Amino acid sequence: MRSRYAAFVLKLPDYLRATWHESSRPETLSLEDSPDWTSLQILDTSQSGDRGTVLFRAVYRLGKGWGFLEENSDFVREQGRWYYLRGDTSEGQLKPGRNEPCPCGSGRKHKACCL
């Protein structure tokens, strides 16, 4: 999951397609309109044999604010490699408080960083 997130950040559609299971892989993938991703949080994982799920939250810049994408992703392992199958997603707007950590990942308080 982390390598797929990095591929979204670096805009590497070929890597994303290569790690997408052939049964659900899109023929083409464009990341031109992809947001400016800033952080990834793995919220939960589970595995049963060659099947796995990852629940994550990815934060991105949204104009002058912040948005997030949460997804419960399904993966399958074939010949020792994990492949993305599908995911149930939801999106929302992130509204950090002035004294909360900045969503950009700097480690600073939001009021002293990206406000």
C-alpha cells in the first residue's frame, strides 16, 4: 500500500498499473489531475491467506485547505506478490485546528505552518 501511495505522489501510473490485479486493472491511467498528496495513515490491516485488506487515509491539499480520501482496499497475493483489486472510498474536507499538527507532515502546529 505504501508503495502505491508513493507512486501516486510521484505520478508513476506504470507502477500503479503493474501492481493492480489484471482482473480490475484499467487499460490506461492518467494522474495529471491527481491532487497534491501530503500524508498517508494506515488505519487498519487484515490478512486471511492470500487475501488482505488495508484501511487508510490519505491527505491532500485542496486549494487553500485540506481534503482526505479514506479507502478500504482489497489485495490478493499471487506468486508471492500483492496486487490491488478494488477499494471502497469516501472523501471529505479536513479542518485542522490551529494548535493541531499541520496536515502537510512538517511536525509543526498548523497555525505556525500552512495557515
